[in-house]
Amino acid sequence: MADIVMTDDGIAFDGMSLERGPLGGAETAFISLATALAKRGHKVSVRNKCSALVEIDGVCWAPLEEGVPETCDLYIANRSDKLLLLARYARQSVFWIHNPAQYLLKFRYLSKLWRRRPPIIFSGIYHANSYPNWAPDGGREIIPYGISEEFRSVEPQKNVPPPRAIFTSSPQRGLSWLLDVWRERIHRNLPTAELHVYSGAATYGSHGASRAAQIQPILEKASALQSSNVFLHEPVPKRELVDVLSQSRLLLYQGDPEETFCLAVGEAQAAGIPAVVQDIGCVAERIEHGLTGYVENNDSDFADAALTLLQDDTLWQKQNVAALKTQRQWSWDDAAASFESLIP
């Protein structure tokens, strides 16, 4: 059994946050990894902005101000430079990041990375390529996010779903663009098709209010498109998202240069839902083009691929089966094992 310490200084959350409501991808990943490491028999301690000391699923959560142990077997500093030099006597320290790595090219990061030289954990090829070769590190590791069991265990759909597409990411991740493509290119050619949008500020937690000015106009645009069969819903917790996916036929998502894994697409694929995306950011890594969905480079091809999957039952069934077979292999236990292997 290893002694593992994980730290984060972003929004407030703990091991129950996934049950309480929607949560961002980085926070979802943090909770999922901590829980998976504990299930593998390790002693896992978290220090973050949670409100009180609590043990959940074998993980000890405590407020960051209570202090970080100086010794442990593995120290995982999550995304912030303020955490890089803590746990000074850890046998192994790693730096786990979730956004494109250009933000590390500031003195406050570079100086600490030069000093400590931790291995940096990336979630994919696009992500790793965002950090230049000259920048300091103690190694560069690619460990993809795991897919939670509730999505990996979704039962195959007994019937082909109606032409119902979904969007389950942040409003700022291409939703305005998608609404235009939907209205002008998809709904116009298939008036019975529906687009259900599960999106809003709640995913950002305490940071949501600061983004309201950017988010609200996009949500208002979605609300105004009911005549084009666009239906806006609040974002939902993971357990409810499983049911939403099980009633859906297709996930539509443009992609975003700031995204480095995209759980929205990964979870849908694991649940057997084909997806149509553009080759922007990391999302092409989540799709097997032509097998579990389509990666298209322009609006016209994107819309054509969506229309085909919304109408061709035989093709949809083939891609549904292929997604269930190929896109649910990597679990959080696999990701935890990869982190575990970094302990000397």
C-alpha cells in the first residue's frame, strides 16, 4: 500500500460532488482518480478547498489550509503552481495538468518546474504537444482520463432511438456554432430531428458567476430555437446523464482548442452513442472515424454526417455496436494503475 497525497486549489468540491450535481471535467477526473487509487488499496489523502474533514469512498478529504503532509510515496499536484513545491520529501512528485500547457510558460510555473522537475501528466497526444520541447520537466507521461463505470456498463439499446441529438458540454465549447449549423443545415433538412442541450453555468461551480456574461447570451440563443426543435435543459449529474445518453441517438460537438480530453465525447462513446465532431483540439482522439462516429473538417460535411446518422438505422446500429466494443476499454482503475507505476 502506498501513501498518496493529492492537492488542488481550484473550486470547492469533495468526493460527494459528483452525486450532488454537474461538475467540470478536471474536478470529475480528480475525484475519480482519488477514488480509484483508494480502491486499489492505497492510503489516499486529498487537500483542497473542501469545507471540512471527511472520508468518502476510502479517500480522506481535508481543507488545504490544514496543511499538506511533507512525506508520502506519491504526491500529485493538480494544475496550480502554488502546489508544486509542497510535500517536499515525497518519494515521487508529479504535476497533473488539464488545459493546454501554454499556461505553464510563465515565470511562476517555469521557475518551480525547473526547481522540482516533476513528471508532467498529460491526457493525450494533442495535450502533450502543447508543451514545447525546451520547457522543463522530469518526464512527460500521457495518462488518459478513465471512463466511469456507469458509462462503461450501459446496456445496449434494444431499439434504434428517434432522431434525437444531444450536446452535453459547456456553452462556451462551440454551442453557438452548433446552434447555427443545426438550424441552417440539419433541422432544415430533417424537421423531425431534435437537439437536446444539457448545458449551463452550474458545471463551473463557484466560478460560474464570473462567466455568466459570456454564457447567458448563448443559452438565450438556444432557448429561442424551439421552433427548430432545440430544447435547453440544465446540466445533470452523471447518474442522470447515463439515462439521457440511453435515450439519445447522436452526440454533436465541434471541439475546442482549450480542451485536452473531452469527457463529454468519451462518455457518450462508451455508452454506445456515435458522435460527430470537427478536428479541433483533442476530440478527434475520442472518435474512431467512420467506425464510431465522424471527424469532419467543415460545416457542410459535419451536417451531412449528422443527417446520415440521424436517418440511417443500419449505419447507426453498426456504429453503436462498434462504440460499445471499442470505446469503453480504459477505466479509472487503468488510469490509477498508470499513476501507481510512477512510484519508484
